[in-house]
Amino acid sequence: MARNKFDVDENLESPFDIKHFRRAMVYIKRQKKPMIVAFLLSMISAAVALSAPLILQHVVDVTIPEKAVGALVGWSALMLATIVISVVLATIRSRIMTSVGQDIIFDIRTDLFKHLQELPFKYYDDRPQGKILIRVVNYVNSVSDVLSNGIINFILELLNLIFIAAFMFAVDVRLSLIIIAGLPVFLGIMLLIKTRQRRAWQAVSNKNSNMNAYLQESISGIGVTQIFSREQRNEGIFTRLAGNYRGAWMHALRYNALIPFTVDNLATIVTTMIYLVGLLALDPKDVTFGVILAMSSYAARFWQPILNLSNLYNSFINAVSYLERIFETLDEPVTVSDIPGAKELPPVQGDVAFDDVTFGYDEGVNVLENLSFEVKAGESIALVGPTGAGKTTVVNLISRFYNLTGGKILIDGHDISEVTLKSLRSQMGIMLQDSFIFSGSILDNIRYGRLDATEAEIVAAAKTVCADEFIREFDEGYMTEVNERGSKLSQGQRQLISFARTLLADPRILILDEATSSIDAKTERLLQQGLNELLKGRTSFIIAHRLSTVKNCDRIMYVSDKGIAECGSHDELMARRGLYYRLYSAQKMEA
Ligand SMILES: Nc1ncnc2c1ncn2[C@@H]1O[C@H](COP(=O)(O)OP(=O)(O)OP(=O)(O)O)[C@@H](O)[C@H]1O
């Protein structure tokens, strides 16, 4: 899919079809038992409620004319009992179904989360996070009722309709035909609006998603917004998006409202017709007033399930627009995954080779072309070069965050596309530019990649990267709780924690992408000593704009023009007086 942003509706790659319905059934089937119990309770409740018109007919035609007071009290008590029983059964059923609904959305949501964890970087590159979040949170909520109560109610309402039809036909066939005469009109209207109604609800889901994307983006970027005093302008954008959502919703509701309006009117028309035909056209001996009364009651009862079914249909159409998006996410291919029969990458020494590697994030736009180089185990490699040249891309490819467009990357001679991702990534320590801190304690954050690490190991790692001192200065030391993104910590402190996290995992291959950019020069010098120890015996790729930090690397690769323009030690490159020399000299002058 093309890249998407907050003000662009997402294309629907696979509209709802029978395949999606079968997928939904998988979740529904898991709740078979409670759903059957709820269904049976509803059947009993409906049957009990249905006996009321029969009682009414008997009372009007027999009990009242006979003036049998005792019998009247008895029938009244029975009528009351039918109401109490239906209410109790309906309450129990409602409790069961609430739990079923929650179980279904729990299952869908956990499947979504599991899948999202496996989706490659590319998936996240291509769309705003808010559009992903809304699927897991809001959309799943919105389908819960349709997938639980909706299914049962649909069957029940159908059965209810059949029961009522049977009862009313048993009482009077001619009046029953009048009652059902409105059905073809109703179905015709439904068919007429079906496609437009569906599109209208798809638009609602898109506008909702756009608004959410912008909200999420605005919250993440609130600092920049306030720095540049963009509040008013952003408010305008949000108001427009919220207005689009409101408009789409109101438009879709018009279709939904049309259906009950039609049903109500048809029900009133057929009830009037029963009175007119029953009282004026039919023989009173043949059709008693009790029969007319019972038939008018059946007319209302017959059209009630139709109204309920059409409301269910409305909810279904609404839910489909969410289900489409949910299943689209679940069906999103995990393009970076283990190939069939992928081998475990054995514990590696750390030789890394790029063999004619070509790669681009977007089709037809290569960032790297025919790149080949070899790195021996234990070597430290610095990647330097202008912004946007492709340094991060090189290290992202070693960890196989993206699939190559062409060529191969080998680690200890193993093609990384043929080994399991887990065995590959577990031997790498990657510290990205953005040292993400998760909510929890500092200890949890350092332990993130090695849950079995002891406290002593954690402290040792922190000491090595000079993080121990500042951590102990917090009142609660390692147990200090930090917020998501580490807002309690300075940028440098975040980098140090993330450093400790990477080192604790004891990787054979270390990747440090601008890992020390926010650390002050004094701490960096201290850190360098620890780092030198740690880099010993490990292959390392270090990206840094501050060239003083990579001077001592075994080899420096200058990335430019979709490849490596220069490669050598600091002294060699300085002697060559080329690109690296110019960059280094420029930095020295600035300093
Ligand atoms: N996720 C992405 N999707 C599309 N293009 C990308 C993506 N990430 C990077 N690029 C593009 O690829 C090129 C190389 O980016 P890369 O991040 O590798 O550069 P870099 O050398 O690490 O830059 P810097 O020094 O600024 O970190 C850039 O032109 C950039 O626009």
C-alpha cells in the first residue's frame, strides 16, 4: 500500500466478503456453549411472552362475557407471571452475552496485538500509528455486540418471526396476509439503499481513523507544537477532521434512520388495514372483535422482530466497516519472517559480509546499490557520512528489519534471510538513535532484553556504561519508576540506560546508531573506556556524526552515493585527503 497520512483515507485492500465472515465465525465458535445457553433462555423467554396475546384473546372472548371474576384474576396472575419470567430470563441472558462479547473482543484484540508485534518496520513506516491504534482499541469494541448478541438475536428474531407468523396464521389467514403484505415494500427499500449505506459506514470508519491519527500525532509532537505556537493552527486541522467525522456519521445515520421509519409506518398501515378490513369487510360472526384485537397485537409483534432485524442489519453494516479493517490488519503479511525450513543461526563469531546488496524503502528508489564489503569478527566499523546517506539503513539491514531488493548479507557465512529471525536478532545488540524507554522501573528497562539477568549483572552493565552513578542518585535507585518514553530522564540518561540494556544482552554483534549523541563529552570519555572493553572481541558497527568518537575504530566507512565511497583507518583516510578528511577537518575547525 502507498504511504498514508492523517488526512488521507486508507484504501481498503480487501472489502468484506464471505472469507471475513468465516474468520469472524472462528471467534464466535469459541463461545459456542454460553451462546447456546443464552439462546435457549431467549427461546423460553420468547415463548412465554408469546402466550400473552392468546391469554388476552381468551379473556376478551370468553372470560369477560361470562363475567367469571375468579377466572379473570387467575388469567391476570398468569399474564403477570409471563412478564416476570421473561424479564428474569432476559437478565440472565444479558449477563451471559456481556461476558461472551468481552471474550470475543479479548480474543480478537490479543490476536491483533500478537500480529502487530510481528509486522515488519515497513508496515509501521507506511501508516500513522493512530490508524493502527484505533483498530485495536475502538474498532474491536464496536464489533463486540454484533459478533455476540447480534448473531443470537438474529436467529432469535427470525424464529420469533416464524412463531408469530404461525400463531397469527392459525388465528386468521386473511388478516395475516394483510400483515405480511408490507414485507416486499420493506425489502425493496433495503435493497435500494444497501450499497450506499455500506459506503457511508466505510466513510465513517475512515474519518474516525484520520481523526485518531492526527490526535495521536499531535500528542506525540506536543512539545514541538508548543515551541512553535502552532496550537491554533493544529486546532483548526483537528476541527476539520472532527467535522469530517461528524459529517460522515450524520450521513450514515440517515440511512440507518430510514429503516425503522419505514418499518414503523408499514406496521401502522397494516394495523389500520386489519381494523378496516376486519370491522368493515369481514363477517362479524366469522371474525370476532377478540380476533381483530389479537391480530392487531400480532401485527405489532410481527413487525417488531422485523424492526429488530433491520436494526441488527444496520449494526451489521456498521460493524462490517470495522471488521474489514480488523481483518485487513490480521491479514497483513509478515513480509520479514522466517522462510519455510529456516535454520537456527548457530552462536556466531561475528563475520559480516554484504554481497552485492541493493535496497530501497520504496519501489524504484534505491538507497543502497550493489554494496559489497566484508567485516572480520571482532572488527569495529564506523559508518560516517552525510545525513540521509544510508548509514542507518546499512545497520537496519544487518538485523534484517527489511528484506533486501537484491544481493545477500552473510553472518559467519550464513545468509541472514535463511536463518530464523529470533536466532539472528538475539545475537545482535542494537541501540537505535531513539533510545526508547518503557514505562516501569529503571531495572525493568535494563533487563528488557534479558529477563533472566540478575540484579548484580544489571548493576555491572550500568556501571560499565557510567549509568550506575546517576541511577543511584534517584531516591529509589534502580527501582525508580519511569514513564513511557522516559520523560523523567534526560536524553543522555535515556541513552545510558539503553546502553546498559544493549550490553546486558551480551551480543556478538553490536550496533550503535548515534548512541552517544546526547551524552556530554566528559561522560562520553568515561564511557569510552567501558565501551572499549566491551567492544573487544565483538564485531561492532558504530554510527556517529561526532567523528572524535569513532576515530579509534578499526575501519571507517564513508557512506555516500548509495554505497561506500571511502574505507580505511582514520590515519589512512586522513592521509588520502578525500571526503573523510574534509568532514573531519570541518568538524575540527568548528570545535
Ligand atoms: N523508513 C523509511 N522509509 C523511506 N525512506 C527512508 C526510510 N528511512 C530512511 N529513508 C531514506 O533513506 C535514506 C537513507 O536514510 P538513513 O536513515 O539510512 O540515513 P543516515 O545516513 O543514517 O542519515 P542520518 O545521518 O541523518 O541518520 C534517506 O534518504 C531517507 O530519506
